[in-house]
Amino acid sequence: MSDSSAANVAINASPELPACFAPGDEGLLGLRLGGLFGILVVSTIGVFIPFFTYKAKLASVYFLLRAFAAGVVLTTGYVHVLGDAFPILTDPCLGLSTTYPWAMTIATGASLFTFNLEWILHKTFHQRLMRDAEGSERFDAEAPLPAARTDSNDDVAKAADRKVRLKALQNVVISYTFEAGIIFHSIFIGITLGISSNADTVRSLMIALFFHQGNEGLALGVLFVKAGYNRVKYMLLAAAFIIVTPLGVAIGIGVSNNYNGESKAALGTEGVFDAVSAGILIYNGLCDLILPTFSDDELPRSWTMQVAGFGALYTGAAIMALIGKWA
């Protein structure tokens, strides 16, 4: 009788704890490590494709791939990552307001912070390189330039040279800014993947990051080629891009193994990281991927290709939105 009573007490007392601090999915280490190595491979392939194939005139293929991947990244930010952050941050266990949209507020702040960071980086790089260019009669912006004109009185030739030089400078500034912005947000998203205790979130982030890293690697490699970097510099900058997200994943895995995944702090940390990552992905998808892809100087002139590009964008977004029904 006493054993039966004890069992009844245990059954009646147990629902409270799991309701707030249910343990996360088990066996995610292998999935996270698989994502880490997958991201490493995809990043390497993406950033080195332009290095080996840029002269093969595959601009149309690059355009369609970038458009498709941009749709994937944007929808992942909205549907998957922000969708996961919202219920976590309105969970009564956190002791916060359950009606205030914490996830949306944090995501908005992350988007604005990412914009401010990229703006500051762009201004810094641009001003520094402009000073270097103006302080020297011999312009060297790390891009191959046409031979100097012998006729110093030819104003038209000088104007043409200056235009080429400014274009080379612009490519250098953009490549530096883009690389720095990627390093910031990629390591943050990598940490989010590493600490996540929800299998669906991990899988969704892995899919997004495969497209995200492949697409950004492709865009970054094209910028490196346009900036005229030599082989050594290209490989050094590419290496920084390749390792940063896996490094973030490794940090996240290390941190998640050293704290109580069922605690209030762990729940709040995961929710905040999801919301921040969502804001970064949304900003990145709209401003760094979609806008440059469809407003770049190399946008295909063919109406057919432009329509195909929008089709690829919407297809990528639709696929990830559909996956959101199950993951």
C-alpha cells in the first residue's frame, strides 16, 4: 500500500518539471559534427569555384544559384529560426511577459546592428583606401590597372583611368566589407547551431547554412577575382571565410557540453541566440544577397534570365517554407 501511494505521489508531482525544463533531443552531437564538416566542405567549394571557373563565363549559372540560395536564407530566417525563437522567449518558465514579441524585438535589433556594423566597415575601408590612393601618384588598389598614358594632356584618357581606378577601389572596399561582415554573423550563427538542443532547429539551420555558405562563398570569390587579388591573398581570405562558421559550431558544442541544457538560463540563451541569428539571416538575405544579386552590374540583360532569376528566388523560398511544415 505504501509503495502504491509513493508511486501515485511521484506520478502526480512529475508533470511540473518537464513542462518547464523538458530535456532537449538526445544524440545531437553526431548531427552537429556532421553539419560542421558539411559546412566546411560547402564553404570551400563555394569560395573556390570563381577562382577556377570565372573565365569560363558562367555568370548566368552564378546568378541563378545566388538567387535560389538567397530565397533559402531569407525564409530560413523568418520561418525556421525566428519561428523557433518565438515560443521559447514567450515560455512562462523564463518569467518574462508571455504576450510581448521578444523574438521579433531581438531580431530587429540584430538586423539593425548588422547594418550599422557593415556601414562602419564600409566607411572605414573606403576612407583608408582613398587616402592611400590620393597620397600616391602611382595608384595601386590591388587590381590590375591599364598602362599609364603617355599623353598627360589627354583629359579624356585621365578621366577613363580614374574611373577604372575607382572601380578597382570599390571592388577592394566591397570585398573587405563583405568578408568582415560574414566573419561576424557566421560565427554567431555557427554558435547557435552548436548550442541548439532541438533536432528540428539543428536540421533547419544546417540546410540554411549549406546554402548560405555556398552562396556567400560564391559571391565572395567573385569579389576576390574582381579585386585582382594574387593567389596567396585569395587563399588567405578564403581560408578565413571557410573556417569561421565551423569554428562557431565548435564553440557552441563546447559551451553546450558545459552547462545544464534543462535550465532556465539555457532556455533563455537558446531563444536569444535563435532570435539574433534570425535577424542576421533576414538582413543578410535581403541586403547582402537578394539586393546585390538583382541590382549588380552583371545582372543578365536577357528578360528570360531575369524572370528565371526571380523564379529561382521564389522557388528557394517556397521550398524552405514547405519544409517548415515538418521541421
